[in-house]
Amino acid sequence: MPGKIGLLLLLLVCSSAVTARAQQVPDPDFKPKIEKPAFAEGKGPVVLLDEAHFNFHTAAGRYQTFANLLRRDGYVVNASKEKFSKESLKAGKILVIANALNESNKEDWSPPNPSAFTDAEVAAVRDWVNAGGVLLLIADHLPFPGAADKLASAFGIHFNNGYAMEPKSGGGPLTFDKVKGSLLDHPITQGRVANESVDAVVTFTGSAFQVDKGEPILKFSDNAMAFMPKTFGEAFTNDTAKTPIKGWLQGATIKVGKGRVAVFGEAAMFSAQLAGPNKAPMGMNAPAAKQNPQFLLNVLHWLSGLLEK
């Protein structure tokens, strides 16, 4: 029998396995206010939202609110349905990759979770960023870190392909805040002006990673652990493989050549979804995540060069 922690995690994972496939839909009514759009409508940088790699989040699907919020801030958001190449990447300034998968995991999310990207694609994105392109890379819990790892490694980012947990969260959302030192000072948390500052960000499980060099934003506590089940949806028990992730990250930025990279180990934090049969809000529309929309805008503002560091 699993202990108390095992039971809590069992409930979380079983819930995740059910809702992840069929019961997470975008919340069409969530439209957070933007006090001062960064650009005139349709005049901002072109954002390419990857949809060529069996992505769990798409512009017309679970990242509908993500895309619409950026558009309301003046960005042009287009679905990117081609494999990455020097030519395809010329179509935009900012590339967003959220929860990409290898075709082999399209129906079965259990390990192994091979790369979603070919070596040629990794090289194309790396060269594009070095030359001034901008990447927002998002990889949630298993199987997504495994699928993103080859591309992430090209930028000195190293994912754990599991579920990142804080011991006091009870298997629920995680709050990173400035008071407890888990939300770190960064131009993204400061914003352009005082009323854009952010002092708390909520995430919904996700993964953890380390960076060779960069600026951390979301940092796990000394007691955080990553759980690595052998199959997707498997109940966590005291025998489930796990590893300490003390000081690991769930958000960071990196400057690469002339370009910029922002990386996050959780995707729902930038969505607004209705989950499960009761249509519970999950993401930016969750009551506890009131500052997440501004945080997302601040991330894009840093990537666009509107915030320095």
C-alpha cells in the first residue's frame, strides 16, 4: 500500500491521465485586461506557434487563450505547420514550442519518449536563434521533457522526464512567489512599469530542468522531488523512481548569440482551460493564478527586447 504521499500522487496522476487526453478544453470567456498593449494591433513581431510536432497545445485548441492574449498585445500569431528549417523559420521572429511529441508517442505517452525533432531541425533552430531568432520552449511533465530534450540540450538546458513536485503542495498547483524566494527577481517579474510587476506565479505540476548558464525565474525548494513512473498514468507509490531536484528550475531565460531563449517546465500556466467533467478552471483562469496573464505578457516583452537583462 502506498503511504499518504503516494495516495495523493496516485490521485493526481490518475486525474492527469484522464483529463490530459479528452477533458481539457479552452475557456472561451477568459479575456484578461491589457492596460497598455505593447504594439498597435497586428503591428508587433510575428509569433510562430509550432503545430508540426504532434503538439498537445495549438492556437485553435488548448493554447487558444495564449494566442488571443498575444494578439491583443499587438503580436501576430500564426500556426507553424512545417518542420523547422532555415526557410520555414524566416516566417517569424518568435518561435513558440509547447508540448511537442515524437510520432511514436502520439497515442501512447509512456517511455521511451524520443525527440520530437530531427537533428536537422535542432541545428536549424539553434542557428536561427544564434543569428537573432527568439525561442519560447515549454515542456510539461512526462512525456514532453523527453521529447524536447535534444532541442533543449542544444541551448544548455537539461530536463528531467518526470513530474516535479513540492512536498507541501499535496499534489495540487505550485505557487512560486517572491516572499519564499521561489520567484526570483528578473526583468520579467518587474515588467515595464510598476503595475506590470509580478510577485506570484502558479503552475500545475510540470517538469524541472537545469541550465548550464542563464537567468533563473522559477526555482524549486530544497525538498522538491521529481517522480519518474515507468508508464504514463501509473499510480505513484513509495516504490516509484524519484530524484531530488533541490534548486532546479521551472522557468529561466538564456541569451544565445544574438538571440534569446525563455524556457518553462509547465504549459497549463500559460493556458486557460476547463478541465474534467466539472469544467474546473485550470491555467491563467484559475482563481490562484491572477498574475499569470501579466507574467506571460512580460515573458513575451523580454523575448521581444522590450525588457532588458
